[in-house]
Amino acid sequence: MAEVSYVGASRVFAGSPPVRAVDQLDLDVADGEFLVLVGPSGSGKSTALRMLAGLEDVDEGTIQIGSKDVTNVPPKGRDIAMVFQSYALYPHMTVAENMGFALKLRGTPKTQIKEKVAEAAAMLDLTKYLDRKPKALSGGQRQRVAMGRAIVREPSVFLMDEPLSNLDAKLRVETRANIAALQQRLGTTTIYVTHDQVEAMTMGHRVAVLKDGILQQCDTPRALYDKPANAFVAGFIGSPAMNLKTVPLAPEGARLDGIVVPLERTALSAAQSAGLSSVTFGVRPESLRLASVEEEGIDMTVELVEELGADALVHGAVKIGDGSERFVVRVDGRTPPQLGQNVKIAVRDASEVHLFHPETGERLTD
Amino acid sequence: MTTTLDRPPVNTPGAGEREKKTARLRASRIALHTFLIAVCLVWLAPLLWTVFASLRTYEDTAANGYFSLPSELTLSNFGKAWETADLPNYFWNTLVITIPAVIVTLLFSSFVAFGVTRFSFRFNLALLMLFTAGNLLPQQVIITPLYRLFRLIPVPEWINYKETLLDTQLGLILIHIAFQIGFCTFVLSNYMKTIPNELTEAARVDGAGVLRQYWQVILPLCRPALGALATLEFTWIYNDFFWAIVLIQTGDKMPITSALSNLRGQFFTDYNLLAAGSLLVAIPCLVVFFALQRQFVGGLTLGSTKG
């Protein structure tokens, strides 16, 4: 068990211009924490993980595991175990040999290896398959062997690089819960990379969002959802994505389709003191509701209704300035509006509106 | 081939049309099989002819010619060839040359292939090209300088009492290794490129050093390529006559290929005997092929990654 910290760690790939795959990453992971690195592809999340594993050089800054600086330590000296996206099982070894390989290299006595492999296999429900070769296993079983290979070593840090992306949707949800429970039980510091924000939100104690190699925000899933630090995080976290539109400012609020949506005083004054005439206005689909005819609301033409059972997502066009923008509203599943119908929508509460700087994307609300 | 021919018609045409189609299929199938049989026969003819000749006596073919029905068939030529040509001794010589040469060639070329494919360094492509280009040198061109070089290289007396590399089996082994390494490196490096990089990365994280990655992860996965190469190399080195005849001068150090020429008289050659000798000499290659055939299995890396 150990804490992990990245201190100004960068990875620069040669080229013209050089690509800063991970740029000045500062991140502290507490002992026993489950931290998820999330971001779109090319955001540097896998590179950041590989830097910690020692598979990728650290060009600037340092990386520490425990209190030890491991920046220039080869992978085998770092006491880490990694689960690869492709699992990378040794095809010529049996499941038991795969799981015990690291221990064998370390010179652990055979009886002890056998014991530990059996223990991990029991934990992962692999006991029956110990003598099989990986090619005789299903995708889910292979994934568990890859997990087992990591567990057997009792490392101080687990590194997981999109370990679920090759599983089918149902198995993924199941395995997701299993991994989270396993981590809870073992209490091993875990860094988990995914591009799937649902995985990130459900599994991580904290989630670090990366974009273009730069850390955008690192916080608990709740905080990321409620107070995204910038427009990118706001749009990336949450499904369906937040409605993010640039709208002109009025003295009391934001101007949408001729009406003024009231904003919180602090946010408004922050925007006004920055001298902005327009802001990026963000509101989650569930923070919008259908308004009754008498109420003041924003006119929207329904273009698409996605029924999810418990609720429905209504996509529609709203006039902003001269153009029209698409909004998504989460409504009660039993009474969704019809396609092509004109409805009125309203913000549930002014406190649920997020305001961002239109150029920098920084959060204006607090 | 036949599977495509057996495929049922996709749209069901009228009965007459269907008949026409089956007729066409049958005709094309007959043509195909005729062609295949013809090729097989042309391919096998020299071998079968050798077997046939080896089973006849010299007197028989001398009287009736080779294109005739035999008066009797006998295995006596084989026994005679075995003794006359002193085959056991030469078989041993060949093994002493071939087996170390094949093993060392595969070992060295797999080292090079591992180095150039699993690590990225400045000159790895250049190095691979160098090894591959070495293949292109024609042996006949460099034989003279090599001959002179071999004469100048000293070896301890217990290897060769003349104390030169020339006229030693060691020299022959070295020249085979040098000449075959290029091809083997080329094949092995291409094979190793197909092994996913994650496997070596996983091994590194598991704590394997470079040698272990090579020996315990990469090499076992190269088994099909190594098996195929071992067979090819064995056959090539075994069949070598050129290097042996130039670089070895003492008769009893010669490999088996030269022993065959012992069956040839100066004024007269018993071709039936020679045929029997040739067949005997060919046997080890077949043995090696069948022994290593099990290794030519595809899909060895199957299962390392996603389902």
C-alpha cells in the first residue's frame, strides 16, 4: 500500500512540433484510494498511467510511489501490477503459470506460489480453469486472469488501463462492480484509466479529468458533477451531456429566446465584473423541466424523444440570438411530448445553472 | 477450391439453367483435378524414377535400358551403397556440421531479431537491413577471399594439425552460420513483429529482465517460425556441397554430400547404386521434417488478448 504522486510530470513525444502527451501533471493519490483517470482519446490518460508503470519515460518532473522517487526506476523496481486493455496474457502458459509468473521471477518458493495463485483464483472464480491456456477461455475469464495476475503479486499500486473495454455491455457492468468491491476489500491504491465517464463516476473515489495532456479537474464524482471546473468537464461528465450554449447576458440574467433566465447574483456579478457581454450557459437535462402554457418559458420544438423507461429525453431546438441550438430535457417517462410539438421549457432552479467564461471555459459560478 | 464449387446457387434459377450450371461445375472440377494430378506427377516423376532405378540391378538396366520393365526388383543396391560409400562415417560428419550450425544460427538470429524488433534504438532498422542484405552476396564471388582468409586464421592444434581454419569442420560450421543468419533474422524479425508489444510490457511489469523476456516470453511464441526455419536450415546445410568441397580438403572430414560422389567411378558409374545412395542420404531430411512438423502450428499467440 502506498500513496502515489505526480509532481509536474510531463511526457513529450519527439516530432515537429513535439507532442506534450502529458503536460505538467500534478496529482496526489492517497493510500488505498481508487482514482480514475478519464478523458477522451488522446487526452494522455494512458500515457500518464504508463509513466507510473515505468513503461514510458518521464521527460520532466518526478513520480513518487510511497515516499520513494521512482522517476528513473525500471518497472520491476516499482512494486506495481498492471492490467492491460488487451490483457496481455502469456499465451503459452496456463492460467496458473500466468498468475504465478511474477512470483516465480521474484524467486518465491513453489509451494507459496501455488498457495497464492489458488487464493486469488478462488477470489476470482477461476479455480476450475487454472490448468487451461488462455485461448481456451472466454473474454470475461481472460479479463479475470489478467486481474488475478495483478492480485497475486500483492503490489503497492494497481494500474488498470481500460480493463473493461473489451467486454460486452452486460459483463462490463458486472465486472465494474466486482473490481470496485475487490479494490475495497484489498485496500490497494488503484489508478484506473477509462474513456467511459460512467465507469469513472461509478468506480472512482476521485476522478481526474484530462484533456490534451492537461489535468482539468480532480475531485469526487459528486463534486465533478455539481461543480465542474470548466466547460470541458461540464460537457464530458454526465450522460446525456450538459446543455452548453453561448448566450448573451442581460442585467438580470441570460437571454434565451427573448426571455431572460434569472441567474444567481454571485455568478452574474462575476460575469459582469469580468466585462463579459455573453457567457457559456450550462444546464443539465434534469435541471430543465417542461413548463405549463401560462408560465414564462423558452419555446422549444421537439425534434426527438428518447424513451428510457423511467424517464425520457426530449431533444429540441431553441432560438438563441439569430440561430437555433439543440437542448436536451429530461422529463417524466410516462408523459413525454409528441414529436414536432411546441413546448415551453424552464430551468428548475437558478442555482442549477452553471456559467462559464465564453473564451477560457473557466467556471464563473462558485 | 471445392468449397466454392459446392456452394449452392444463391438464387434458384429455372431447372434447365440449374442443369447447365451443374454441368459447368462438373466440367471445371474435372479440369481442375486433371491439372492437379498432372502437376503431382510431374513433381513426383524424378523421385519415383530414382526409387524405381534403385530397385533394379546394374545388369538389368545395362541390358534393357532405364525405360523398361524390370526383370527383378532387389534391395541389394541399398546395402551396397551403405558400405561402398562408407555412409555411416559421412552421416556422422554431416551431423557434426549441421546440428551445431542450425542451433547456433537460430540462437544468434533470434537474438538479433529480438533486439531489432523489441527495442527501438537509433540503428535498429539499419542493422536489420545489414543482416538481410548479407543474404544477397553470391557465394561464388566471395569464395576466393574466404578461402585465403581461412588459410590465414590460426586454430589450436587439437582442432586441426595444420593449425589453419581451412580444412576444419569448425570452419564449415562458421561459414554456414554466417550465411544463414541473415535469412533467419529476416524471417524471425517479421514473425516477432506480430507478437503484441503488451506481452513484453506485461513481462517487464512482472519483473522480467531482457533475457527472461527473450527466453520465457518471446522465444516460446516463436516456435512455429523456429520449427519451419530449423527444417529449412537443416535441409540447406545438409545439402551443401559447394562450401564443403572448397573449404575441406581431407576426404574423411567431408560431409555426406561428397560421399555420394564416392559412388561415382572415374570411368564408369553405376546409376542404380547412386540412386540408392541418394535415397539413403535424403532420409534424414524427411525425418527432420516430420519431427519438426508438429511445431508448425498457427495461432500460437491466440488467447493473449481479447476474446
